[in-house]
Amino acid sequence: MRKSIKIGLGIVLGVVGLGVGVVATYSPAQRPAPSVTVEPTPEVLARGQYLAEHVTGCTTCHASRDFSRYAGPVAGVPGEGGDSYGEEVGMPGVVCLPNITPHAEAGIGSWTDGEIVRAMREGVDRDGEALFGMMPYEYYRSLSDDDALAIVAYLRTLTPSSTRP
């Protein structure tokens, strides 16, 4: 009887160990970032501004917001990140919204256009790490190539901010 318990316990511990190993080494399925470059014409920038500010909400989600006021208007530089959400709003820890301004160190200024498009559409950052599921990349993957690149072109015109959430 004791031998059966030991064998059963060994099997359970082995399965749990295997599960922990898989979770610890898991990385999302990913492709290399596309090799694309956007030409920032006035028409492309206008389209990107419209999409980033009114459709996808890039510049308001990735910004400090004043939630003491109705609808939480942007309180800082659009795109600079800054707000953090914790367990009090149902997050599994603390989630900080990153800076998406063209600042080279704190933002996405050193990212290629293709790396930004991949992050938007596939939820993978430039280092191959998964973005938190709060980023609605599953919806943004249906953006046309022209619309995704227009957003990238517009993000590159934002005021660079050195804010790191």
C-alpha cells in the first residue's frame, strides 16, 4: 500500500514539475518582425492620427489619465504611459502601461516600424516577449497594412517623453 502511494505521489509530482517547466519556458508563437518602413506623408499622418486617437485609442490608453474627472481625460503627454493598474481593479498584480512615444530609451524610438506593427498585431515586443493580454492585439491584427503603418507613422510624431512607468 505504501509503495502504491509513493508511486502515485511521484507521478503527481512529476506531472506538476513538467507543467511548471512548460509554463516557465513558454514563449508565444512568433514570426520575425516584418521588414517594412512607412513613408510619413501628410495623408498617412492624418490617417494615423485619426486611428490612434479615435479608433484604437493608443494615445489615451498609453497615457496618464485623471480619473477624478469624467471619462478620465489624458493628464500628461499622450502616449507616455504612466498609469498602473493593480489588484484593486482585478489585475493579477501590477500592470504598467508602457511609453509609446518616439523616445529612444524610454519609448519605442529605437524600434523598427516592423517591430511596432508586430507588437500591435501579434502581442510580441521587440525582444520576443509576450505583451500583457490587456493590449487588444487580437483585434488589431485585422488592421489593414496601410492602417497599421499609418498608426506607426503617427506615433513617431508624438512628443518624446522620458517617462518610464
